[in-house]
Amino acid sequence: MADSPPAKRKRQVDPDVDGKPHPIRSEIWYDDGSVVIQANSTQFRVHRSILSAHSSVLKDMVPNAEELVEGCPIIHLSDSAEDMAHLLKALHDRR
């Protein structure tokens, strides 16, 4: 009987000094992306032009220019990180 690998633990988010969780960088992170989307505590660096081409809602969202990650403005969304990952993979990875 083969031993199954142990279940992975869910990544813990450590609170920052002010009590807010540190953002987690997702696997969807394009070095040449122009905007960072943050859903819950997960951040995605993507191309704003691709978002705008596929979604009028995302096109009209104004990023917070005062809050930057690697020089990119952040768009905060109330959607779950899992839902955003599915959407962004569909929009950015057309394979």
C-alpha cells in the first residue's frame, strides 16, 4: 500500500505592524505588467490593456495611484483571490 503525500497546509498570512495581512504575490505576475489587482490579500500583476480589451468594468476602474507595488498602481477588488485567478488566467493565457 503506497503512502499518500501529506496534505499541504494553507499558506498563513502574517499580520503587518498595523494588523493588516501582508499581500501574497500570486503565480500570475507579469514582470512587464502595468497594474496590480489585489483580491483579499493576493496580488496579481497584469496588463491593463488586456483587462480593458475584455472588460468594460475593469477598463473603467481607477487604480489607486498613491499605493504602488513595483511602480504599478493597485486596483483593490472585493472578489475572492480564487475567482480572480480563474478570470485572469482566462484573459491572459489564451492557450
